[in-house]
Amino acid sequence: MPLVELTAFQFGFAFFAFFLGGLVKGTVGIGMKAITLGLMATVVELPVAIALLIVPGIAANAWQVFGEPELLHTIRRIWTLLLACCLGVWIGAEILVVADTRLLTIGLGVLLALFASYALLAPQIPAPSTT
């Protein structure tokens, strides 16, 4: 029995959300998770959308990490960040289980609006001239 049962529409919409998020990530370089999560949260509950986003995120990060020739050097350099990330994921998972889904959805909307506002209103650094 699957852990998450999606209807055909939800499955197709999730595929579309991942495609659009990947397209933006490939074009701009950021925003895949924000777009995918924002879109998927409109058709499935937020905890389900986050759960669906975890596997591609881990796979992409593992691909980048294990492609690095100096893996042990990198781990020694950023071990405190990795530890903080593990603790944050653990605490976030606990919050995700016990929190009200409506409040989580409102929080997601506020964060996405702040992210979009910052992206639109942030001052642009001019490119250096080539003269």
C-alpha cells in the first residue's frame, strides 16, 4: 500500500509542478523548490507536498556532493552547517506532524510572497563594462 495515494489529476499536476520548477531552476538557477511546493500545495495538503519534494531534493544534492572530488575536505569545512541542517530538518519534521495544516499553508503563502517581493524589489547589481 502506498504511503501517499494521489488521484490521476494530483499526480499529473505534481509532474507539471516539478517540470515547471525544474524549468525555472535551469533558466534562473534558483526557485525550484519554491515554485514546486507553491503549486503542489494547491492540490494536495502541505505535508504531502513537502514529502513529495524531499526525494528529488536529496537526489539532486547527493548528485552534486558525490560529484565533488574533495568530498572529505568539503565535509570537514562545512560540518557545522551539515549538523545544523540535520537538526533543522528534525525539528521541522516534528512541527510538520503536529501543526495545523491551515497555519502551515498560510505561513507558506507569506514566505512565498516575501521571497517574490524581495526578488522583484532587490537592487540589481550592474554588470561590469567590457570597454
